[in-house]
Amino acid sequence: MEINQLLKKGVDLIKDREYSNPVLEATLLLAELLNVDKIYIYTHGRDKVIEPIVDKFLELMKKRASGYPFQYLINKKEFMGLDFYIEEGVLIPRSDTEILVEYVLEYIDNKYKDKPVNILDLGIGSGAIALSIAYYKRNAIVYGVDIYDTPLKVSRINKERFKLSNINLFKGDLFQGICGLNRKFHIITSNPPYIPKKDITTLQKEVKDHEPKEALDGGEDGLKFYKRIIHESKNYLMKNGLLIFEIGYDQGKQVANMMMNENFKNVQILQDLQGLDRVVLGINGKGVGIDNDFN
């Protein structure tokens, strides 16, 4: 079967699928199976595709038609200009999270330049936040923690993929994962689960049926992990260290108030490109040590 004919079959299979981009997804999947780029697909439409690839392509497109996330089909998601390996068991990185990473990268430039800076990422998932920071700021020593095995496995794969030596991965429940390190941090980042439990069933099928519920469920009000992290972080942050979160679009004021009630200062809410609250950050006013202590 020719490439053009096969693409049409794939597009027809998912053209009625909500939250899909049929032509792009069919093109990218076939390119992945043929180990070529999408330009090749566009310019070699009359090329023949061998039968095993045809069968595999149609099998995967039928799976996509059932609501299975496209990113899990190709085991890949671009984030901050990097191709992350992903699989079931880790949350698919979203472009909204880049707002948090971009802020941290600029913050490091402005405050630490080429000095070593200790960073902790809680709930590492695929490693999108922690590994992006480690990749773009080689003066950063990054520590990533997750309670589940699959995120740690996927993060290790991505660490090797990006050839990073400045990141260390630990298993544990938030700060318990690094409690034996006896180390303070200049920056703590987290994109914790923040969907209220009752709202999970209302999410799109791709998310509620296939992405890990433990990466979504933020408890009854969606704020369970923010409360824990904000309170416990003061034992691990340097004085004047930065705590920064991704949040749900309607959680900005609540998380900001929690931080102010725990004596964080200069608390800010950042919006995403749609003008929705997406990131909350603040400076620790009662940490241990001082922010230029690099031990």
C-alpha cells in the first residue's frame, strides 16, 4: 500500500475522535514506524509500505480511535525543545508546565549565574521539569523524587537520553525521599496532583481512562499536596529560597494564601498564554541557612 493511501485510512479511523488532529497524528505515527521524519512522509506519498508496517499502523490508529493517548502510542512528547520518552504510568507533559520551567531558568540566570544551585523537584513524573532544568543549566544540581517506580524508570531513561550527570533520582513520599541527604535547596519545584477527586470523572477520556490517577488526584479539594509541600518545605529550603508550583486554573489565590500564611514572601501568581492562573511562587522567609550557602 502507498503512503498516501495508508495515511487516508488512518485519518478515516480517527477523524471523529474528539481532541485529535487526524492528519498530523497519522503522519507522525507513520513517520515513527518508518523511522523517517514527517517531511519524508509529505514528499514520498507514492512509496510503498511493507505489510507488517501497514498492519501495525492500522492497529495503533484503531487504538487511538478508542481514546488511547497519541503520545503513549509513539512513546514520545516534546517539552522545552526536548523529546521525552514517555509511557503509561507517567503524566504526559503539557506545554503549560513550560511556564514554570522558563521562570526557573530565568531566575537561575538572574540570581546564581554560573554558581552551583541545588534544586529539588517533587513528583518527578517523566522528568519534564527536573531534566529540562538540568539540561539547560549545567550549574544546577537537581534532585528528583517520586513515590512510584514507573516515573523513576522513565526519568532514568530520559536522563540517559539527554546524557545528564547533574541529576539524582530518589524514591519516596515527597520529602521523605531525600530526608537522609542532609541538604538544603535553593529552589523547590513541583507539579503535584491537583484535580479535585470529584472532578476526575469529568476529564476527557484520554486523561481519565489512561493517564495515572495518582498523578491527577489532589484529594477532595485538589489542594492536599500543596498543603503538605508548603508546610514541610521550610525544613528543606534555604532562607530566601524559591518554592514554585504548577496549579489548576482556579487555585491561584488559595495556594498563594497558603504560602503567605506559612511566611513566604513576594508571593506571585503567573498566568498561562490563555490568561489563566498556572504557577504560584514565593520566597521562603524562615528557612535554614542563607541563600548563598552552597553546601
